Amino acid sequence: MTSSVPEPAETADTTRLYDIVVYGATGFVGRLTADYLARHAPEGTAVAFAGRSASRVEAVRRTLPSAAAQWPIVEADAADEEALQALAESTRVVITTVGPYAKFGQPLAAACALAGTDYVDLTGEVLFARQSIDKNHEIAQKSGARIVHSCGFDSIPSDIGVHVLHAAVVADGAGELTDTTLVVSSMRGGVSGGTVDSVRTQLAEMKKDGKLRRLAARPYSLSPDRSLETDFGRQLDAQVVNGTQISPSVRGWKAPFFMASYNTRVVRRSNALRDWAYGKQFRYREVMNVGTSFASPVVAGAVSVGLGAALVGMTILPRKLLDRILPEPGKGPSTQAQENGHFTMDVYTTTTSGARYRSRVKADGDPGYKATAVMLSESALALVHNRDSLPEAAGVLTPATGIGDALVTRLQDAGLEIWARKE
């Protein structure tokens, strides 16, 4: 029987012109990523910039630190599959910030899977990630490529937070993870125009197709095989939770976290890709702090209603009206606003032995911009410079399963606070 999966190209690393190509360097986060690499990439790292217009990419390059002055420019349109394949075959790692990924992401991810090229992006789109898994996972496994989606604020804090939590539990011989909750303890930052556009694109797809709507709503929509997952019954990603139900040390009621509907699926995929190393009784949710006063349950409820209303509004309101009130793709906050941003995420779990553990991922800088540029860049740099400490894995992966401890170390060295310990 002949396989329908295309055979990947045999392109050795010795033939690669570049270590990293940043695709989408003219976008807002793309420029931040290019700037970060110019300042922090180890000496000798061969970096190139790519985009639809060479002249626009060159204009961005002129604004970067001097280290980037001679970095090459590659012209490739997102709709030109031949150009994207040539780009993928020229480099060891591709960083792409070009979204919405449902519109522009699949050809480049597929090209990297065929070429055996590692790939990182910023997607928070369930439908795109599911499509990439279905189309690229087997091909990437054959070629040895690591296609690692969601290497920014979506979903490194969540995925790495559980990764280090699990490592601490294993080191202590304390059993497996059971009920696990991420709490956004504090956060300050703007909403990305690109993120808004991605949400709008996905909502439009789901509005047209009921099957896609049901797929996006499934808690295991990114898992390799739903039939192998434990059936916990209905799992609500958008919940109002009393903090004491999370841990005795947590005070106040918590509201649903607006990124939970994507992050939870990434974390569950990590567990499945590791043969359920976190545990078959591992249940995961995400919430955010709204204060600890007597009014916190009212505030949490209001936030929950507001998030639901916002999604409904983005689905039914005319696009022209939304364009007037929502941020545009490619635009972002001022430098000062980015510097003033921050996030702190704490993950709590109870193990099968009854022990309680907590982990933290904390960073300075606007979560969706400055901090994301750090996380995305360090993901790519780990794939280039930390090959010996990467997990033995290939395919469509998550940050924890594709990069793992190498990413933790690089992020800590870059200034993020990441730890896990027994409560």
C-alpha cells in the first residue's frame, strides 16, 4: 500500500546558508524579534530576514543595531510555495510572525516539514494548529523537523510552567499531576492588532462551519488521539473559581483567562505527546486574578460575562464598525508602554500522593510584544545552539515537547523568572 504522505527532502545541515530566517520582519512583533536577535544572538549566528518586499525589509534592517547591518534579505511571498520551499531549505530554523496563520501560515509550515527545517511561530489559533498537525506531523517526523507552534505569550508561560512543575514533582518522587490550575497573578500589557485579527479570522471560519466550531470547542482538539484521553466529562475552560479550590494559599475568586481556550489545549497535547507523563488524571484550567476583596466573586463574574459578550460582538458586529474600535494588525504600543508591561503566572497542582506544588513564570515587558519577542527568539536560538539538550522528538510539537529544558535555561538566562517547588 502506497503512503499518501509526501516524502521529505534530504537537505543536510551543512548545505544551509543560515541558522535562522525571520519571516515577517516588517511586522510589529517581527521588528521586535529582529531587534532582539541583533542584540542577543550569539556571535557567529547566521541570521537572515525575509518578507514579501525586499525593500520594506531593508528599510527595517536600517533601523536595527549594527550587528544586523549585513544580515541577508530574502524575498518570499506567503502565497509563493516555491519561494517558501527555497527559503525553508536555506536555513536550519524559521521564525514566522506572519498571521493570521489560518490565512498565511500553512504553506510555510508545510515547506519546513518537508525540508527538515525547524520552525517556530506565535499562533494562538486552534483551527490552524489542528490543520498543521493533520498535514505536517507525519512528514516532519520523517524529515526530523520540529514544527513548534505557539512560542510566544501563546503558549510558553502555560506550557513551560507545567513542564517545570512536572519536573519538580518527578524529582521528588511525589507521584503524578492531578487537578492543575494556572493563575494569572498579575499582568499588564496591550492587545495586539495581529492577535485580534487572528481571533476574528477564526470566529469567521467557525461561524460558517459548524464542524469547525465544534472542533475548536473540544478540550482535546489538539491531542493526537482523543480516544486515548481520560474522559472527565464536560470540561469548562471559562470558569469562575474560588481561589481556595485551587490551593489553600490562593485568596479571592478568579475569572476566566481569555487565552485559556487555546493554552489549555496546547498543555494537554504536551501531556499526550509524552505518553501522558503528567498523569492520566491530569486536569488543567487557566484563570486570572481580579483581586482578593469581598467583591472579587462579583468582579470575576462580570469579567466572565464581558469576555463572552466580546466574542459575540466580534462575531456579529459589522467589520467596518469593528475596524474603528479594534487595533489594526501591524500596530502596537509605544516603547514606554512595552517597557512598563509585565506578567506573572503561577501554576498550582495536587499530585496523586496528595502533595501540593507550585511553579512560576514571570517576565518584564509587554506580554504580547516585548516579552513575546524574547520568548520567540530564544526558542529559535535554543533549536540552533542547544541541539544536544533538546528532547528526542520530531513532528508538530509544543514548546515543552519540542524544546523543553533548553528553552527553560535560555529564558532564565534572558531574565525570566522560572521555578517550581513544593508548597
